[in-house]
Amino acid sequence: MLDDLADLPDLLDTTSRYAASVLTGLPTRPVVRAAPVAPSPLPEAGIGFTGALDLFDRRWAPGFSAAAGPRYLGFVTGGSTPASIAGDWLTSAFDQNPAASDGSSAPDLERETVRWLAALFGLGEEHSGAFVSGATTSNLVGLAVAREWLGEQLGVSVADEGVGALGPVRVHSGAAHSSVSKALSVLGLGRDSLRPVPTLPGREAIDVDRLADELDGTPAIVVANAGTVDTVDFDDLRALVDLRSRKKFWLHVDAAFGGFAALSPRHAHLVDGLAEADSVCVDLHKWLNVPYDSAVQFTRRRDLQLKVFRNAAPYLGQPTDNPDFVHLTPENSRRLRALATWFTLTAYGRDGHRDVVERCTALAHDLGDRIARTPALRLLSPVLLNVVCFTLTHDPTRERVAEAARRIAATGDTFLATTVHKGQPALRAAFSNWRTLPTDVTTVHNALITACTDL
Ligand SMILES: *Cc1c(COP(=O)(O)O)cnc(C)c1O
């Protein structure tokens, strides 16, 4: 180790050249290519950095996917902008722990970056926030604060007394992301507390009138969707905000990637009302294109968040008016995730990131138009933002759609995830990578034709 310390500049140069070759090769790297690797035992004597890099390059790198590249359209993935990679590297170099303020300005960098993100998504000063590892944790934090709010309505403290003090809880949502059920399980509210709200005909957005009927006056939680995963549909947030003035509920908005609609004047109306939400989840390792893992959570009730996550210890001091992050998030020690986001927002600004959103949206529309003209394929929904949801025209069973996905992946040119949309087995192509260009859409469309025409 101490030898490597003496060689540190060379070691980092070598790594930097290696990383640059990986990043340069991304557009031509086969998109998915997991290769089985037999596990090897713990090294007793190390082989030094050069040996480790060499071994990694031979054993593991060949099986790594091009998930950060321009034609990986599975899930909602995103890559990493150049400045965000540099910010991420410096996060490791400085190795700060922004949990508490003592002795470093790192927590203030996180606070500044959270304010920038609030501005990016059209939220005001009343929303405070923190970095967390992903939208799942962001939803978890938002729903934990919601749970504390339910306790407040009943005059009990869930943080102190436990969920038993609440009695049955209802969580209403339309097409909730799977992470919401997971959060409800972790929070002791139970997956069964989730009540599906009917959606509008042909849509994934909730029918607000039906929701109004289901709210009986007992304080409840509503999880609104700003961007569903299959079709990127948006609940009518403005109508939900209006409803909240008549019925008592906590409004949590899962805006994991749909929140980025706020960046584009053409699409910002989709998130009208977001600034009135009680808590908001936005993922950053998706459409902001920063490296894993990164998301932000916002809430208007930091006092309740503090009750849930307060980490009282004599050596940490008491939470103040400007509480340390150790009192606000599930983790205590944590990496300075904000730095990658700080770098990308500083380097490219709102304008640069707006371009990414608008380009991805235009590319999704282009692929949607091409699929609509392809006899073997059938669109399942108009393209609303950045995801194209479609299936096979002929006999689209689960097995045949899965086979189509395998054949598409086997082209090496792209990767799409499968889904079941309103009971129909389907494929999704999600555009969220800053590197994707119009020529990539041609390549993807050709891969779909090759894979699906003779299926
Ligand atoms: C991706 C996603 C999540 C979960 O995000 P992770 O970053 O994987 O934890 C939650 N909600 C929605 C709408 C998503 O798209």
C-alpha cells in the first residue's frame, strides 16, 4: 500500500487512461454481455494495483454491460456526464462524510446543491431536502415523514411509540412504482395498506373523482405519480392539490424521472402543482446522468423528518435550526453524493440539462413513429415523454415477448426491458442517456426489425 502511495500519480494516470478507453468504447461496446465468472478465493497476499487492474480487465470487465452507453434503453438508466464522473472521482479523493458539519464545508456544498435541484424542479424555499442513494430510499424517506404526519393528526408520535399507535393506514395510489410497496413494508405500514385508485380510461393517471370518493375523512397518504414507468403518465397534481384542501391527506409525489419534465417549457405543465406537494422524490442517477447512486428527497415538513431520523448521541450535539444531515436521512455516515451533481450542474447548467431532456424526448417520439409504421410491432400508448411502450402485433404472449427481448439483446445493439402494461406483455424503450443521438434510433429500430420480423 505504501508503495502504491509513492506511485499514486502514476496509478491514477493509468486508471484515468483505462477509464477513458472504456468511455470512448461505450458506443461500440456490445450493450449487454454478462459472462459467467467463477468465484475465486480471498487473496492472502495482494498483487498490487497494477496486478489488480490487469486482473479486473481480464476477469470482470469483459462481462460488464454498456449500461452507461447510448443504446441501453432498459428500465430508466441514464449514463454519467463527463463533469459528473470527475465530481464522482473527487468524491472518493476527498472522502468527506457530510453527515455532520464539524470541520468541513462539505455539508454546505450538499445544501447548495439541494437548493439548485429545488430550483431545477420548480420547488420553492419551503422544500428542504437531502441526497439519498436512489428513488427507492427517497420514497422511503418521504413516506416515513408522511407516517409521522399521520401520527401528528392523531396526536401520537410514531417515532417514539411505533406504528402500533396509528391503527390501520390507507395509502392511495394509481400505478405506484414497486418501491412504494417496499417502503410501506419497511416502514411497518404494510404492503396491504396500498389501495389502488382506478385510473382514467386508457391512461395510467388516477381518476381524481374516484380518489375523492375513497377518501372518507380519515387522514391518509396519497402517492402521486409524476412519470409512470410504462408510459410516463402524470397524475393531475394540480387537481390533487385542490382535493387536499378539502380532504385530509399527505401528498407524496414520486417524480423519480418525470420530475425532469420541469426543465422543458414544452412539458413543464405536466408537473404543475409539484411545488405544493408535501414530499417529493427525484432520482438523479437516471435523467440527470450522474453516476450511481444518487437521488434527492424533498419535504415541506423538516420538523417531522427530524423526529423520524434524529440521531441523538452526546458527541454529535443537538439538532439545531439547520440540522446536520445525520438527523435527516436513514444513513449516519454517507458519501458526498452531491459533488457529482454539483459538477454537472456547474459545468452544463440548467440549459445543458434541458437539452438532454428535450433530446431524449424527441428521440423517443422518433422511435415511437417508426414503430407505428412497423408491421411486426404495435404501440400500446402514444409516446408521452421519453418511454416507448409497445408489443408484438402477432400473438403477443408473455413467452413470445420475452423471446423478442432476448433476440433484441442478442443483436448487441440495444437492450430493452419487458413489462406487463394493463395486462398486456410488452417491451419498453426508455431514453434517458445524454449520449443518445438520432443515429442511435436508426440502429435500435433496425435491431427491433431484425429481432421481431420473423418471430
Ligand atoms: C426508478 C424508479 C424508482 C426507484 O428508483 P431506484 O433509483 O432504483 O431506487 C422509483 N420510482 C420510479 C417512478 C422510478 O422510475
